[in-house]
Amino acid sequence: MKYGKVLRLVSRVLTLFFAVALESAVIPRFAPPGVHADLVLILVILYSLDRGLLAGLGWGLAGGLLEDMLAGGVIGISALSKVTCGYLAGAMHEILFRDNLVVPTLLVAMTGIIKVAITLGLCISLGMLDGSLLHFIRVEIYSLLLTVFLTPAVAIWVAFSGNWEASHVGTEA
Amino acid sequence: MHQFIVSRRIWGYIVIFFLLVSIIYVTARERGRLTFAEEMICEALRPLLSFFSEIASYVNRAVWTVGHIGQLRRENLELAREVAKLNAELMQLSEYKAENERLKQLLGFKEAAPYNTVAARVIGRDPSRITSSLILDKGKRDGVRKDMPVIYLGGLVGRVISVTPSTSTVLPIIDPKSAVGGIVHRTRDLALVEGQSQETALCRLKPLSSDADLRVGDQIISSGLGGIFPKGLLIGTIIDVSAGKYLVGKNALVKPDVDFAKLEEVLVITSKVLPSAEGDIKGGTSSSSGQ
């Protein structure tokens, strides 16, 4: 049982690293300028739905800090938005039926809007939003659509890796 | 009991919220160096970023090649003819070069490269897209230091804002936090070139004098006044001129010489020896020595 928990944790941390690397090195080459897919947000939502509030806080904090630290700029903007999204998704842990693709997709869309609002608020208060507000919102909408579009694929991958963990440990992932 | 647990979790969230807000405001100012944790994460992610970047480049090239196969065939034929013609010219030019070298030696001139460079690959971009920073695969071990200018072919890319042993982060000139001293090449008017946004990939030109003469098509080069960028690097070309604030003077939009969306390799200028001839537009490749 303990081995299973460690394996699951390692597997999820590695998935988080892969997601950040994909976000940073691959997606910008294929997406229109400025548009990005937030794979870390998808993972945070999926893990929060799976494990609850505390997991939402933990994965949101870890994923957001990872993004912030890789960027080498202001630390905490991504972390704050993702902690909030993870917390909200974790609160739905016992309410929602999690074994389909629609629930996480809708939740990613909703928390994505909250994430944009938090990021926008922080950027304005820090004086980091020099471009037009409309432009920022338009790009973020495209990014959110791309993120929502990718959610089912990531959810299937997470379910697949969960089954793999379960088959190797003999416990429910 | 349930109420207690729920309220405890809300307090947990509130504590993390205020902790993160404090960290945000502490780190919002430009920092001299990265924290140990940031360096560790950059170092840990570097192999993954390089790997994914290589795959993405390969796929990009493959898709482009398939999409342009007809054009490539035509170009190939044209290039074959061009190569034959250029080979003949090359022979002639090498004769001129040899003659030039002899004359230089006679005059006692020493051919000195204006600056030394380190070639680096762009292996990632700010994943959160809050800034438009670029992550390079060269760091302290390769001689890259904070505030070193970064160029690509003929144009200025930006400056290094943080360095780890094997990676470095570049703030491009299109980022709203970037400001570069510039000169309008035609009129020698001094101006400030500020980044507009990564989506438009344009810069704003703010002339220092209200009677500056700006025209569409004017080339902007670095002034060298800030002490970071050498003088004479090509920043970009004016594509639009508008009236300034309160109709005083003019402002302009500058299209950088570098295509930031397709940037894959750059050169980091490691020595700060300034270019000699005032007003010359010097490209990275034409004048760099460390490629």
C-alpha cells in the first residue's frame, strides 16, 4: 500500500514535469503566437477530482511553482491561480461523478476562466499588462479553448497511467 | 467535526494564498540572480526541454517540407544554376580578398572581430506565457552572464536576464518589460524602443526629441547608450508612424528584424568590445567571430 502511494506520487510528479516541458518546448511551436495550452491546469484538475481538496492545494501549488520557477520571472502568479483552481476542483471531489470525460472538461473550462481572472488581476496590479486588455483577453480565450480541447486526451492518459500503477501495485490507484 | 475539518482546509488555502501573494510582490522586482530552487528546476528540466524541442523542430521541418515539396524542387533547380554562377564569382572574390589582406598588412591594420559570440539553441519559452522569455541551452559554463546581449543573424533579440550553469533566460525586445536605446539610422534621432507584446511581436518607438523625423521604412539600430547593447545592432524597421500623446511629436511601431515566432538559434555576445564604425548596421553573422 505504501509502495503504491510512492509509485503514484512519483508517476504524477514525472507527468507534471513532462507537462511543463511540453507546454514550454513543443506547444509554442505549433500554436499561434501567444496562445498556449495549460496542461498543468488539466493535471491539477484531474488530480484534485481524484483525490480531493488537499491534493488540489498540493498539486496546484507544485504545478504552478514549477511553471513560475522555470520562467525565471515573478514567482507565484501561476501558483496562486492553480492553487485556487485545484482547491475549487478538490471541493467537487465528493459531489461530481468523475468517471467520464465531460466533468473534467467542463471543470477545466470553468477554472480556466478563474485562472485568467486571477492572472489578469495580478498582472494589472503589478503593472505587467502593457498591451491592450482586449488583446490579452482574446489570446487567453484562444488558450482556454485549446486547453479545453486537449483535456479529454490528458484525462485518458491519466486514467491509463492510473491503471498501470494499479496493475503494478495491485491496489486501486 | 466535519465543520472543523472544512474550516481548517479553508484556512490552509487562505494561508497559502497570502504566502503566495507575498512571494509575488517580493519577486516582482528584477532580481540579480535566480534562487537555488529555480536553478535546480531549470537544470532538471533542461534535458527534457532539449529533447522535446528537438522533436518539435524535426516535426516542424518535416511538415514544412511536405507542404512545400513542389516549391523546393523548383528552388533546387534554380539554386543549382545559382551555385554554378556563384562558384565563378567566389573565385574572383577570393582573389580580391587576398589582395585586400595584403593591402591591410601594408597599412598596418589588424583585422579585429567586433565581438565574440556563443551560439545557443532556444529550447523553451515561458510556459505560463506571462512573459515572453526564451530559454537557451547555454549558461554560465559556456561563458554566458546576466545582461549579455543576444542577436540572431542581422537583428537584436534581447538580453540575458538570468543564468544557471547550463541554461539562460532571455528577455526579448518585444516583451513589454524591455526597453532599448535606439537611433533612427537615416536621421540619427535618438529614441527608446519598448516592447509591445509577444502576440503582436512589435515594438513601440518613442523618440527623445519632439521634432524627430520618422518615416515608414526607417531602420532602427541600437544606440549603445544603455551600456548593455553594443552600438549599431539592427533592431527593426518602422512600419507605422502616429502622432504622439497630446499630438506632440510622433510615435512609431517597429517590426523587429528577428522573427520571434520561429526563433530556434541565437548568438549571445560574450565580449563587450563595441563596434567601431558609427552608424554602421552590423549583422550578427557578418561581424561575429565565435560562431
